[in-house]
Amino acid sequence: MVVIDYILYITYIIFAFIIRVMPTSIMKYILLLLSKLVYIIDVRHRNIAFTNLDLAYKDTLNSKEKEIIVKNSYNNILFNLYEFVKTQNSTLEDMDNKITLCNDKYILDAIKENKKIILVTAHYGGWELAIPYLSLKFRPISVISKPIKNKYINKMFKKVRHAHNLEMFEKHGAAKKMLKALKNDRIIAMAIDQSISKKDAVVVNFFGHKVTQTDSPVRLASKLGAVVIPFILERDGFEKHKAIFYEPIKPKKDLTEDEIVQYSQNISDIFESQIKDKPNDWFWQHRRWKAFYKKIYNK
């Protein structure tokens, strides 16, 4: 396993070198070609994506429309890998040239009012570029992140993130670390669009079906008087994005369990609406509904 991990790490280093030296105009078409190859080879995740689309859209989309979405979703994954590599050596000015801010008054007002800020986002559009950019643009950010199983790549990943004012910490003991980060005027960022254990979640509706979702943003905001700002980095072309901020959610103190669920549902609805508007940008390859519909992924 160690040998395989090291081979994968070397493969990544070679790929990263190619990205850095290859002209952008050529790199785009290489990535699109690789995406087609991954779509063909990656049968398991391709099937998961189609299963998700069947559940979410039923017969409102035909098979060809679903195929286009899945293929574009793979394009987006490859573009994210490319952007992760490019971002390692990017300055704030470099990122500013690629990103148009939309409704940034929401985060600027929160900073001006010295509010504690919790950003909630999704694996949507340019998610690998999103958090490093915001961390340099506004305030340093702390992120809960699962460690990458490959220790060589994980070490490199953490080093890159720290260079962008990012603090990464794992789920174990995360609550105390998040509290400390917020008290130190760091922004907390969380992706809330992946299935988690029922015991750690609230149940919300997503595309008309039950899913688990972390309630940490709502509980933390209620406890500390923080604002929750939904955010996505919508893809607007190759290496072009729109950073879209949504109206802050301001949970009151001492929420009931029903109120926590309702606030969490409001967050879910924001991302569902965005995904419906531009489904190509979402990470359809994740088993989002597995907590309640596990059997659909057994085909």
C-alpha cells in the first residue's frame, strides 16, 4: 500500500508539472479529453451520478439530458483538480482576475460589524479555488476536512492550504477548535452537501427526498451570535467564476430542535435551487441520499 501511495503521489507531481508548464489554451482541451476517459473508466461513480439524477429528477429529464449533466460534472471535477494545482502558486491578484464577486456586501457588512462568520458551501463549481480565495480576500478561514488517505498527498495538501491563511482540522475534536477559531476572528467554512451519520445530523429534504445534513453551522451560530452565510463559486467558463454570497442567516439564541431543523432546511433549499439552476456544476458522483435510500446504490 505504501508503494502504491508513493506511485500515486509521483503521478500527481508529474501531472502538476504538466499543468504548470502547459499553456492554458491547450490545458483546457487536455482536461476535457481526460474527463471523457474518466467518464468511460469510472463505472462505479458514473452509475452513482445517474442514480442520483434519476432520484432527483425522475422523468423530468430524459436520458440524454442526464448524460450531458454527468459528463459536465466530470469536466468540473477535472477542472477542480487543475485549479487546485494552479492555486498553489497563485496570489490574490491572480485569483481576483478569475473571479467576479456577487452580493459580497453580505460578507463585507458582517466583517464591518465585527460579526463571527460561518460560511456554508457545497461541492459545486470551483470549490477547490473558493476557500483559498476567500481566506486571502476577506479573513483567514478554518475548515473541517477529512485527511486524504494517501499520506504523501495529504502532507502536500495541508502545506498548500496553510500558505493561503487556511487552517485545516479534522472532525475529531472539531467543536472546540471551531469555537476557538471563531473567537480568534477566523471564518469557519463547511461544505454541508455530503451524507453523514444520522447520529451527527438533522434530517432535511433535498430534491424532495430525505437526507442527513450537519446542524453544526446553525448550533454554533446560535450559541455564539454568529451569522451563517451560504456561498458558492459558480463556474462561468474555463478559469472564470462568480463568487455568489446569499443573504446571511441569523439564528437566535436558545433554538428549539424544530427551529434548528428549519434553519438547516433553509440552507439546503438555497443549494438545491442553485443546483437546479446549473446542475452541471455539482458533484453528482457522491452518494448523497445513502442514509435513507442506500439500496438504490446497489445496482
